[in-house]
Amino acid sequence: MVMEINTSEMKRVQLFEVIGRIDSTNAAELGSALDRSVDEGRNNLVLDLGGVEYMSSAGLREMVRILKRVKRGGGDLRIANPSDRVKEVLELAGLDSIFEIYPTQVEAVGSF
Amino acid sequence: MGEVSRLAIPARLEEVRHACDFVVEVAEAANLDERAVYHCQMAVDETITNIIEHGYGYEGGDSQIEIICRTENDHFLITITDDSPAFNPLEHEAPDPSEPLDTREPGGWGIYFIRKLMDDVTYDRVNNRNQLTLAKRLPAAAPLMAESGAEAEELFPTQALNGDAAAVFPAGRLDSNTSVMLEKTLNIQLQQGHVWLFVDMSQVEYIASSGLKVLVAAWRRAQGQAGDVILSSLQPRIVEIFEMVGFDMLFQIFPDLDAALAAQSKRT
């Protein structure tokens, strides 16, 4: 398994911890995991990228798509713990001004 | 001229990872640092994924995509060749990273990243094949290029200090336009291993949130490499902004650069 997603239901937030590598072969899988939560009316999402060693633009595409969806529902998708490299990629795409990014999972969850 | 490494993969998405692994291995052997290796991996991933999705429309059949790596002069070169219909990605308009969310299309970022991550990208159509060559400067060449390259005038003045420290002198208004310049300046210093950055703010008249963000990003990066970003000579207006956003708690701030340097030399 190249990518693993662990989901935890918290009081106000749905937390997704991703481990591994996100690229064009599995980004859709990440997207559908997040979609399922939005389908159930849970629009406050935290995506913990602490375990993600690599992410291509396919992953960013899914993140932007989901962010648009949850914003329409009055929620937010917030990022926790990205590696320096992933953070750099988010910055290059100008996504650091669109996503709220937190250094730790606790801060991201607590921000809701 | 270094040695040449070659790999061919079937034009299918699930094969792209092998190309990534291959490039990572060869780039590491060519002494690129972890960051540059990541950039090469991502540029290759984006290039090949685009070829398979758009060039072959996910139906590559028996087609092979060839990846050739070599070092030439100061560059690590990756040449990617495929026999899909002629397509020059460099002719395509790049998306705008400053675009707000509501008008943003989720995709179209592959080519943008390829160009951003690599130092040079060239396209050729050779024998009815697309040939894209990605170039990454080798580490020894990078600082030289930063000083003498076309972007030199877009950096703030810096001064190398002892060992792994440097002073940076931003000036004027640090708003969304000029913050990029500060970011570049700080990043180049960090890349060169100057993880102790003394940012003298005496000439800074105003700082917008984009400027604050750049300082925090550099601070995080420096801390991650056992360094720090240390500020000095803040004008009263800047102090006010810093206090408002709580940055006075985050950064070490000194009345002037000498005091900052003196405090640091005492600690080490």
C-alpha cells in the first residue's frame, strides 16, 4: 500500500491522517475519502500531511476541489503538519494563502 | 560529461512511480541535495503524468516513455522522450498562483510546477517524438548563478557572516510585491547553508501580511535546520504591527544588528 488514510471522527472536526505518497494513481482515493465526509454533512476537515513524504499536483487538485466543496457548506479544510517540501509546493502554487496551514495536528483541530 | 543513466517505462500511470524512483536514485548519486532531488522527482512525475493523460489519453498501448539522466557542465539533465502527438508544454499558459479560490480551476498545475521546480526546461520534436529536457543546477553552481544570474537585481542586499550566518537587509515596503523578493533572498541564504539569518529591518517602512508570512516561513525553515531568524532595528510602526500579530513573541528582536550579533556570539 503506497498511501494509507486514517479517519477519526472528532467533536467538531473530521480528521484525516495520510501516510505515504500522493500522486496521480491515488489522489482520487484521497478525494473520495474526503467526499464521503462532506456527503455526511461534515464540512470541518483537517488533513494531517505529517506522514506524506511526497505529493504531486494531483493531490493539490483534490485538495482544492474539496476545499471549494466544504466552503460552500460553510466549513473549511485545514492542513496540518506538512513537510518542508510539501509546504514549498503549496507555496509555489499560491495555496498557502488559500488553505489555513498549521504546524501541528492539535493546532489545526483546535482552530475550529 | 558524467555517465548516462537510462530507463524506459510503459506509458501507464502505475509505472510513473518507477520513473520517480529511478530519478531520485540518479539525482542523489549526482550529489543534488534533498530539496533538489524532490524537485526533480516532482518535475518528472508531472511531465510523465501529463504525457500519459493528455498525450496518450490514458491509452499508451505498447508505447514506451524514455528517461535519460546525465550531468553536463553545471547541470543535472533529465530528458524525457515519448511518441505521442506533438505537444510543446512550454507554449501553454501557466495558471496564476495569486488567483482566489472561487475562480480557481482545480487542475492545470503540472506544467507550472515543471517550470518552477527546474532551472531550465526545453522542448524539441525529434524523429516524430516529443523530447523535454529538464535541467537542475548542481549544488556547487547554484550560489554562483544566484549572484550573477538575471534575477540578481531582484534580491535584497546580504552579507555573509562567520560560518553558517548571514545578514539580510530588506528595504522599503514589504508588501505582496516585494515580499517575494525577500522570500527569494532568504531562501537563497538558507540554501547556501546560512541557517542563522540576521534580518536588519532598519530600512523597512511597512510590512504587510505577505511579508510577515515570508519571515515566519524562513523562521520555520531555519529552526528546522538548527538555525534561527533574528530581527533587529525595527521602526516603531513595524514594532506595532509585530505586537498586533504576536510576532514579538515568536522572533528574537534586538535594537540593532550589532546587539543581535553580540547576543548570538555569546550563546555559541
